[in-house]
Amino acid sequence: MSSPDPEALRHHLYMEFPGFPHSHVSPWPAEEHAKFFPSFPSMPEYLSRFDMLLAEDTAWLVRKMEAPTPLTRDEQMTHCKDAGQCPVIDSPGRGLCPGMNGQVEVEDRCLEQVHTLVLEEVLKDIETACKLLNITPDPAEWTSGQVQKWLLWTEHLYRLPPVGRAFQDLSGSELCMLSEDDFRQRTSQCGDVLHAHLDIWKSAAWMKERCSSESNHTFLGADEVCTEADSSCTGQPIHLWQFLRELLLKPHNYGRSIRWLNKEKGIFKIEDSAHVAKLWGIRKNRPAMNYDKLSRSIRQYYKKGIIKKPDVSQRLVYQFVHPV
DNA sequence: CATGAGGATGGGT
DNA sequence: ACCCATCCTCATG
């Protein structure tokens, strides 16, 4: 029995759910948590409400891998109920979920692999967000301005209700000291969700710290997380075209707002112009940014040969002149 | 009414 | 000098 092909699994996690995440948070029972994060018993309870795609997916992975699980989660949003929709899991001859006794070791290996992938993807997402926001991964290091930036970003990315001035003038370390109840009290709703997101960041920073202090690169190659050679670390302000590229690189986070129509040719479509403009405005500290102004900046690229309209011009569709 | 092209101006680096 | 951000006019569907 072969273990699951990580590439296939990654492909599945990313590509089968282009519309991820927005909107739903599902409880993640503590026992599930312990299964998925056995190496990190001290990770706080945030993972118990891990409202990211990977948790959504791993939730049904668990169901598939174990005997039917009495999960009380709302099944409405579960993307994959019948076998036909689970290409990776149900590939014949590739038993990720053998569904019979005596396969415990294989299942443990699968779980370990999923576990590693989950952490890998979470850390990558955080790295991307850091690039886009120009902040450090460790929330404790944030200034109050960076705290505001992160709040705005998170609230827009996950379409949470605005927090307004609930956390105004708080430094990162002060923010990190707040309990989930503090978050709930300071916000009208979804304070727990926000707290969960912050907890994910906190523990990612904690893990990164731990990994580096043990010079242990189990989860990420040094080139994936520790590189200083990209746009975020040069001190130069990020360019709009770079920003758009970064969003496009994370379809499972931003695919609802901007996505490739033809990655090879560099053709992309802005699906939610207001949202993309908002994110750009947060990045540049331009609260009044809108698509009118963003698109004017894109049009400046015509003359520079960075972005053009595709040969068959369509609304909200642009093309990188030099695709990757 | 949202989008699109592009001129003008001014700010920040 | 460069990269927008802002504002504006006119055109298009």
C-alpha cells in the first residue's frame, strides 16, 4: 500500500476548492486537534477552531480515514460528501483510506503527511501575507500601525465584520496578551474568529522560533520560508504588479478576488475589483483606494510594457507582458 | 453604471 | 527620475 502522493494531495487541497475560505468557522474538536498536531501539544487551542481550507479538508479526511465520525459540524458547507468528488482519496489502488483493520501504521503515516502539509501551507500563507502587508510574521513584534493593518487585512480577507477602533493603539505584544474573551468583548461579533486567526499567527511564529533554534527543517526547506531575497525584504516599496502577482500566487486565499485565466500567458481576471482595491489600499495605507485609481495605475503599465490588455479585450482582464 | 483610455498634477522615495 | 494616488474628461457596453 503506497502512501499518498504529496503532490496529488497538495493539488487536491489547493485546486479542488478554489473558492475557499470566507465565511464559515467550524469547531475543531480537541481530540481531532490532538491527532493532527501531536508534535505540538503546547499549541494553544486556536487550532480547535481552525477555519481554514485545510481544516475543512482534513475534517473529511479524518472521516474517511477512520470509522464514521460523529462530527457535529454543519455539513452544509462540506464540499465533498460523496466518493466521486474525492479524486485523491478515492483513486483506486492508492488507498489513502483503506477502510479496513490492520492499516493503522499506514493511516498514521497518512495523518502525519497531512499534518505536515497542513502546517506547511499555513506557514506559506502567513509568509505571503507578510510579504503583501510588509509586516513580520511574529505578531508580538508589530507596531500599533501594523496591528491595524493586520486587522484590516484579516477582516477583509475573511469577510469579517469591521472591528473599527476596537484595537486602536494596541501594540502587537499587547494584542497577543488579549484572551479570546477580550476579543469577544471588544468586537460586536466574530471576535473569536479574529482571535483564532491571531493564534494561528502566534503559534506559527512560535514554531518557526522552535524550528530555527533546533535547526530543524522538518516542515519547510530553508528556501521556502527563510529567504530574504524577495520583494518583501529589499526595503523597496512593493509595486502594484508585484502585489497582483502575489495575490495570484495564492488562489486558495485570493481566488475569489483575482485569478488566472491563463497562467502560462499571464492573463488574469480581477473578479472582485472593490476587494482587490481594498487590499491594495490596506497595503499602501491608502484607505481611499478604489478600482478607479487602481486601474489607472495598471494602465500606466501599458506604456512600460509590464501589463497590457489581452489580445481579445475583456472587462477586468489584464495580461502580464512577461509571464513567469 | 461600471469599466476603460489617458492627460494633468502633486506627493513621496 | 520613478511610481503611484488623485482627479478629471470622454468613450463604450
